[in-house]
Amino acid sequence: MPYREVVFRAGRHYHIFNRGNNRQRIFFERENYLFFLRRMRKYLMGVQTSEVLKTSEVCTHPVTVIAYCLMPNHYHLLVQLNDDELSRQIMRLSVSYTKAINKRYKRVGALFQGQFKAVPVDTDEQLLHLSRYIHLNPVLAGIVKHPHDWEFSSYREYVGLREGTLPVPDVVLSQFASHRTYRAFVEGYSEQDRRVIEHIAID
């Protein structure tokens, strides 16, 4: 495995992302997105499909997923680590998903573009802006008009449109008075805001 400069430490937040090999698709139909989310529960959170994640149980899981967005040819995860084993957990997720996709579509070879990228999130300001950047990905890519139109992100949980058990948005939402004010924060994005997270966003 290639040497990684980033040291993973329990308690810290990280932006995790990777894209398809040669920037090609990694999700081909709706079920692929749903399968990846189930694999996230298993390999990152240690939760089986039939289990329900409770807020009080978050600290017992290896990774707390703060926010996420799955795009046709890449993904973003904003996570907090509860142990130091993220490399192994992401590797198991990637291998499991790649094997399933290769079998499903009778393909061979790598699905992802090398090792996943990980960047520490150092400040509360970065955390808030990164959550917005992640949730706006489908809009900025021209896939949907509004972030709540994209099924495969945590935005619907953030604005109270879905009661999902995968993301735990409390650390972000605690900085806002309501779902409505977070929504206004996201929709008020301008290109100048990207400077706050320039070094921790995907290129």
C-alpha cells in the first residue's frame, strides 16, 4: 500500500473522497448507490443491514459519518474517527464494492482511481463549509437544480426531509438555529466561499 502522509487519529474529522478510474462512473444504476451505502454501514460503522443506528451508540462505531454525497463518478464522506483504523476500513469498503460491481457488470480491473484521498478538517468553519460543499456537489455538477433533489446524499437529513440513520449531522447542525437556517446557509453559497476549504476539496 502506498505511503500516506496523513495520520489518522481518533476524535478528528476528515474529508474522504475518491473517484472512478480514469474519471469513469462508479455508480451505474440506483441499486449501486444503495449497495454502497449498505457497505458503508457494514465496513465503516460496523452496522449490519438489519440493525438501526442510534445516536447514543455512535461512539461505539469505528467511524461516525457526518455527511456524504455519492456522485456518478466519485464520492465524498465527511467523517469523525472513533479509532485509528480508517485505511483498513475504507480498503474493505472499496474492495467489497469493486468485486460486487465487477461481478454484476462482468467487468475486470480497478474501479477506483488508486488510493482514497483523506484530508484533515481543522476548524469548525471548515467543517460547516465542507458539509455545504459536499451537499452542493450534484447542483454544481448540473445534475439537479436543488440539493434536496439528489437522493444519494445526506442533505435531506440535514433539512428535515428524511429521517435516515446513516449520517449523524449534530456537530454541524448544532451551529444553526434550525433546519431552515442550514438550508439558507447552503443555498447562499458563492464561489468565494470555496476559499475556506480549497485545500480540502476534490480538485
